[in-house]
Amino acid sequence: MHRTLIALAGLLAVAAAQSCGQTPIKPNLFVGAAVQHSNKTLEAVTGGSTVNAYSWPWTAAICTYDFWGHCNFQVAGSVIASQWILTSASYVRGSTKMSDYRVQTGVFDESNKNEPTEQVIELQAIYIHPQFDGSHNDIALLQLARPLRFDQFTQPVCLPSNDASAISAGQYQWFTGWGYTHDYQLGNPTKQLQQAQLYLDPLSVCANYYTDSIWDSQLCVGTPQKTTCNYDLGGPLVQQNNAGAWYQYGISSYRAKDCDTAAVFVRVSSYCSWIYQYTGISCI
């Protein structure tokens, strides 16, 4: 009986792994890879490149409606289950009424409001980490009012229970985000999703850049040439495992004013228990 239970648990773990982190449309991992580009101060991902459309199907846009009924992009997030979005607490904490928020998935060009791949869903609840102090524990969960439809454009990312081998300094992971692709905000931004392979630094690097203490529940990510910037808050930092599934290891939290140094991310594995408490989603 004991062996049967162990075998069943193993099968369930495999099934869970196979149901997340899948990319029906494959990303082009040759663009935005670990090479240096010139820094553009207000670019969404400095040193990044435009993605293969819809190839990062868990990357979600969080927007708010204005008086004219337009949904204006605010921060990014990631799909972790059909009714759950993982993001940063920094923006969603008390910044507007919950009824004004929408989550968009299946989005490539955020400025195009009529993409046939897009799903737009209202929120049912927002859960902010109770110890969020403005810089630490910068994590939030958004519960959707109805389930997403998983297809080739919208898929959940996996969450890691153990990240020791994936987040050591000197490695690279992939980041995706929207925003301006020029160093000044004039005219119409492309708003097409960008990707960049970012360098993982020792925590001591960010400790030298920022006045807030850097905790083990955070990651230090990027270089002056390739880092996060405006409009990247809440975006996912991911890597693919040997079996081909993509896992989210970080959440974009805060960065330097001029986007010219490594940025600070939330370390997802540090919050597995908190995530499970609200969502029933296990890190695997």
C-alpha cells in the first residue's frame, strides 16, 4: 500500500508538471539572448527584443478602465491557474477600486484592443502579502471572476518548490514585459511584448545599489545593459527545465530610477506556502 501511495504521488506530480509551463507557440530563444545592447532608459526591457507573438502564454497584462472605457496597461503578471494571476503588490495595493481592474491574457500587442486571441476578465479578489512593506514581500494574487480558457495563446506557468540549482549567480533566465521601445515617451509606443535573457547576480550586487536591505526571499537580476525598467513591474522571470516545462522563479519588484543597474525580483519559491494557502496551487 505504501509503495502504491508513493507511486500515485509521483504520477500526480508528473501530471501537474505536464499541465503547466507549456508553450504551444514556441518562443524564439535566439532573440533577446544573453548579448549586450545599448541601454534605452524608458524601454520596458532594456536590451530586449520583440517576442515571437503569443509564445509566452502565461504573461498577462493588468489594466484599469478609464472614463471612456479604454483599458490602460498598468503592470504585468503571470497566469498560474485558470482563476489566478501572480503579480507584484506594489501597484495593486490600494491604488484604485478593484472593480476598475481587468486582466488580459493572450496578448501580444498591448496597444491593439481587438486581438482575437485576447481574453479580458474582471477580478473577484486581490490578496496582498500581509508583510508587504513597500520593498519586501512584494507579491500579490489576483483571483479572477471567472476561469480563463486555456488554449495555444493562454497557458499557466509552473511554480518551483526548489530553485537552488536555477537561481545561482552567473546563470541566465528569461524575462518578458511591455512598454516603450525608445528612450523618450513621444508618439505611439509599439507596446509589443519584449523578451530578454537576464543575468542573475549575487544578492550583494543589489545590496550595493539600493538603500533597502536585500533578503534571501529576493533575487538580484540584470546588468546596466540588460535590466527591467518602466512598466515591467509584476512581470515573470522564467526558465525551462530539462523536461521542457517553464517555471517562474521571480517577479519583477523594483529597479533603479534610471534603469541602469540590476533590478530586484521577488523569489517565488519563498512564497509557496502563502500561494497554496489562498489558491490551493502547489509548487512542484
